[in-house]
Amino acid sequence: MKNLLNKKILFIICGGISAYKSLETIRLFKKNGADIKTILTTSAKKFVTPLSVTSLSQGKVYSDLFSVENETEMDHISLSRWADIIVIAPATANTISKLAQGTTDDLASTVVLASDKDIILAPAMNVRMWEHPTTKTNIKN
């Protein structure tokens, strides 16, 4: 993690039980010199609070696609252009499905669609969800 000095990381937290681990990840990114902005999905807020993410990231937490606070700025465009890399952790089955199908019904999926940056997905779900016949995959953790 030593090569994170001055790297701009857009960290998207989805709503899986492992979302609590994102707090430690933010702490490590900051400790190693990264500049970080965060997006919490609606489901993520059930597992971690915007306040805890803000205090660790030392920045605003984004979550709304249509924010009244930023009427003049489209967050999905500005965030996608700001970042050097986008990290989605935990990446839930729901989010992965949205990205695979091009569905953009929230800020997180819209940012990813609008971005031309590298995107790292850290899937976090029960292995049976990966093996379900409709996914046509057989990925093992």
C-alpha cells in the first residue's frame, strides 16, 4: 500500500454484511497517503453510518444521485473524473448485476458508467450466489 501517496480513490461501499470492513480499509488508505471520497449505497447505510465514514475519510459522504446541495454540479460526472481509480468494496451481487446490465438507478452505478477509470470490484456474498444457474458462472472464493 505504499504507492498510494496522493492517489485519488473513489471508494464505493455497498450494503453487505462485510461493509463494516470498509471502515478499516478507509483508515488504511488514508494512513498510506491516499485522498479518498466515498459513496454509500442506500443499503450500505444499514451497515455503516455516514458519520463514521466521514470521520475516517475526512470528507463528505455522497449517496444521492440528485442532491439538492449540489444543484450546479452533477456528482456522478465530477466524481468519476476526480478519481484515479474506483474501488467497490464490498461489491454486492445486486451492484455487480447492475453494472453487468448497465442499470444506473443510483449514484454508485451512475458514477461507474460515467467513468473511464480502472474499477476494482471486491465481491462479498455467499458463494452459492455465485454458483446460481442464472449467473452462468462458477467462481469460488
